[in-house]
Amino acid sequence: MVELRHSGSSLGSRASSSPMKRDEDASPLIFNDHVLRDDDDDHPRHSFRDRYRSFWSQIYSFFPFLNDDPRFSQHGSRISLLLLLFIAVAGLISFSSILQRLNSPYLCKKDGIVLHCPRVKENPSLWENPFSATTSWKPCAERHDGGMSDLPPENETSGYIFIHAEGGLNQQRIAICNAVAVAKIMNATLILPVLKQDQIWKDQTKFEDIFDVDHFIDYLKDDVRIVRDIPGWFTDKSELFTSIRYDNVPPEINRLRCRVNYHALKFLPQIEQMANLLVSRMRNRTGSPNPYMALHLRFEKGMVGLSFCDFVGTREEKAKMAEYRQKEWPRRYKNGSHLWQLALQKRKEGRCPLEPGEVAVILRAMGYPKETQIYVASGQVYGGQNRMAPLRNMFPNLVTKEELASKEELAGFRKHVTSLAALDFLVCLKSDVFVMTHGGNFAKLIIGARRYMGHRQKSIKPDKGLMSKSFGDPYMGWATFVEDVVVTHQTRTGLPEETFPNYDLWENPLTPCMCKA
């Protein structure tokens, strides 16, 4: 038999305990020392609660308006509101900056003489610029069909402009673009330009022998009135300008110059067709489609002589070059331009044409293999085959238009040297990689056109000044030289580049002639 007994004192003590006391005993937020001592397993859990409470207490101390305790002052609430406002503004600015960076177009900017370009995640390619550089900008100098013409009536023209475009094909091209711009500014009628006989090539070519006249006149009909011949009644002629500077030209006029260069001036269909045939043969020389490089090699006798730079050669060659320079440029020869010290200074400044052997070493350092197909656009190289030997040994697949086409195919183009230059221009323009070796209108027009077409195709412009230092350093190893070449020319491939108030429109048409895509 089990007997159940109850202690009265115990019941009395429980009955006498207050509701507050019972609540304190039952509350999970009230900690008793004897509980902690009797139950060691609960100690970590209570310590976490202490830290948790301490953390939120600190948060409340920073933001008094979150706490209902009236002890916190109104002054503290204002400080907290200001702090929150500052955090919100900073976050908004950071977000806007990130968004702007994501939406900003690919653009290289100059810092002194150093060009800085945006970083990309793409692996470097020998044949193409980064894809991100090709999707940021688009051409916007073309004619808009259906637009309103702002030409005045024919009887309100301020006069007629008639020009003789001098120089080679590319100098004449620039002169034609400028003539259209002048006619627009003066509200005048442009007479079809005459191509003046070139003093070097002795070539008398007419406008219609090279360019499509009908397309030229029709494409610009809403910009400038153009006539083929001088009106019979027009007898009053006077030379208005001998030299024109193109400083501070309005954007719409520069856009017109681009419209003429990239859209209105088209070569004759037979020139375009022959150039396309040469391009097709270059791409299929190995029996399967392959990319090709176009090399504009400026190392003719005239260019070497005009540069007044010193090049490797025998005493006999140097003596003959000195005589040639004295005959062709007597004033420059007399003032000491032929002296070795001045020639060396020019080389350090990057003002000397690259020799074929130097070009070969640079291309190999960039990573182009021996099998690279190279189209050479050049006149007769000074020094002949001996001068070309280093380049041909490193890159045996060198070819010219004379080797790609038969004599019969080129016979019709030999009537005008300018027609042959037009073929070189188009084959270089359509190449996968274009490499220039010296300045000039040909190279900068090619680079500018390839930029206008979307920046995808590489246009390599060697840093001749830096390369002269590397070539002249006898202690530089091949690995160091390769690193210098690669790093230096990462940004010298025809990428979108920021323009400045004084820039060359023909080499960099970005600001006036291209828009954000």
C-alpha cells in the first residue's frame, strides 16, 4: 500500500509565491544563477543570447528613433537620420557609377603619350580586336534617305568652286573631301574636281578614270550642288585660296567630310571587282579559307631619301644616297639634315621608316607565325631583294598584286598608276590585319576607314620610337623584347580612341562621324 503525503509547508510556499515571481521563473529572458550552475548544458545557449542582446543594443544606440525609450534625446534622432541619409546617397552614387560603367562605350583615353583602354575578359587574338570594342560605336555619317534638302535654289548660289587636287591618289581624295566642305560653307556650286598630274608618278588621271561620277553627284545632291563642267558663260575666275586650315570646324561639316570619304567616293566597278578578286585569292592561297595580313611597306628610294635617316648599307650605297638627297632636296641637304647625329635623333623620335628586317622581327615578336599570308603594298623597295631578304626569310608567304594576278588581268589598270594604287588601297582595307611602317595619307585613310567600319579589324601602328631603343639595346634578350612589343602594341591596333580638339579626322573619325551603338 502506497501512502501519498503532501508537505503543507511546501504547498504553502508555492501558494504564497507572487504572480510576478512565477513569471520571472518562467521567462526565458530572465537568467538565474542557480539555473546556470545546475544545468551546465544550457550555458552556451545563454551566452549566445547575451551577445545577441548586446549586438542589438549597439544598433539601437546608433539609431535612437528605433527605440521607444524616452531617455534618448531628439538630438540623437537627428544624427541618426542624417547618417541614414548619407548611407542612402552614397549607395545611390555607387549604384549609378556601376550602372554608368556597365553602359559606357568602349573608349581608349590618352594620359600624356600613354593610351589606356578598358580591360576585357576576352583572350587576346592575333587577327581581331576585342568584341566589346566593336559593339560600342556605329557609323552615322551616311545620307538619310527621305530627309529634307537644305540646298538653296540654283539661281541663289554664291558662285562656283573649281579645284585642282594635287599629289597621289590619297592626297587627292582628301582634297576632294575638303572641296565639298568648302562649297557647303560658302553656299557655292562645286565643279567636278580635276586630278592634277602627279610629279613623282607622272600620271595624268581624270576623276572619272578612278571614281564613280554619277554616284558621287547623286549621293551628295542634298548637301552640295555639283556640276560636271564649268558653265560656258562663266568667265570670271580668280584664285580664292592657296592654303586652307581646318581648325575648329563645326561637327556637321566634319560629318560631311566623312560622308564624302566613306560613302560618296566610290571607285569604278571594274576596280572594285578586281580588288575583290585579289582579296579572294589571298584568302584561299593555301587551298582553304585563311586570314591574311596587308603590309604597307614604305621603303622606296624616294621615302628613304626624303626621311634623311641613316640606314644600314655599304659605303657606296651611302654615297649614292647622299648625292640623291643633295640633288632632290638641296636646301635641306645644306642645313645639315644629312648629318649622322640628326639622323640618329630622328630615329629615336620615331620619324624614320621601318626597314623590312625590323618589320619582320616586330611581327614575329607579336606572335604571327611563319605561315602568315602577307600582301605587300609597296613601290620598288630601296635595296631590292637583298633588303627584302630578312622579311622574306621569316615570312616566306609574301605576295604582291603582280603575283596574284596575271599581266593580262592588270593590263587595263597599268594605263594609270592611280588605278594600281586604288587596288592596293582596297586589298589593304579588306585585310584581316593591316600593318603600317611609316606615316602618310595611305595608311591613315586605311586606319580611319577600318575604324569607321566597326573597329573589328586590327590596324597595327608600330611605336617606332620605342622600337628603335629596343633594337639599339645589345643587352636586351628575346623574351624581354617580346614582352615590350606585346605590351606596347596592345592599344595600337585601331581601337576606339578619344579625340581631341586637334586630331586627324582621316585616321580617327570617332567623335564627328560615329555614334554610340
